[in-house]
Amino acid sequence: MKRYLLLIISLLTMLAGCVAYPVTRTYYEPNPNDGDPAAISGCGYHTTKNDSLERVIDGATIHVMPEYVDGEDLKVTISIKNEFEYVDVYPGKIFVKDVASGNKLYPSDTSVTMQMPSKHMPFYRQWVTFSFPVSVNELDELYITIPTGSLVIPNLSTKNEASAVHFRFNKTKKADFYYNSINC
């Protein structure tokens, strides 16, 4: 009986607690000259948590985050939050420039997730994930461009074509702590 009680107490302690451990993270560090570095998630990395760039464009909040997974093709997620309705996104115009080679890379695949406004989140939100046909191992410095006309942002009275915006990221490796909890 004592053994089961000890097991239950241990299990409950693990589920209620937080797990943290040291890691070395390779990721694309945002250039703060192109927006505000921001964290997408409340849990995860500590030192390198601000791994996306945020900018407000015509009232819509835009987050841009390239994903680094060793050996895989580059994925860039653009999160858009708007008060009035969804933003029209034209993915064929959006591109990544490999700074080292000067090559422009266009997405080979796009996926979209949308969230309707609710009582607790009174805004429209969408995530557009772009897959690019190049390995992250080949890219050290990225220049993500959202050209004029690739985002059409509705507001109270009109729909505006957002002007061209650029987001720069540099691949870097840093020591960090990764933490997670059942509450995340």
C-alpha cells in the first residue's frame, strides 16, 4: 500500500510541476531593427524565447517566425491578428532571400489555420505556414519579404494593401534552458 501511495504522490508531483533542463539551441535570431522580438509561446526556451518578429501594420499585428529543424526544409510561419476580419494573404508573392547567395526562394507549399473571434479572444487570427524548397542547413542569414499587395488588411471602412515589409534573421547557436509544464 505504501508503494502505491508513494507512486501516486510522485506522479502528481510530476504532473503539477515544471520540467527544465539545459540545451544548446540553433535557431534564427530576429534582427530587432525589423520589428519587436517577441515570444510565440509561454513555455519553451528561456534565453532565446524571443524568436519571432512582431510588427503592427495598418492595425493588424503580424508575427514572422522561421523554424529551424536540422536537416529539414525551411518553414516560415506568419501569424496575423486583426480586429475586424481575416487578412487576405497572397502567398505566391511572399519570398525569402538567401543573403549569402542572393537567391529569392518562393514557397513550394502553404497551409493556413484560422481562428474565429470568441468571448476570450475578440479578434480574428490566422497562421500561414510557408514551406520553402531549401534545407535550413544551407541558410545562415534570411531576409523574409512580404511585398506590397501580398497582404490586404481590412479595417473599419476600407481594405488596404500593406506596403512591402522585410524581416531579417540570422542563424545562431546559444546555450539555453528548455522548460515545460503540463499547464502549458
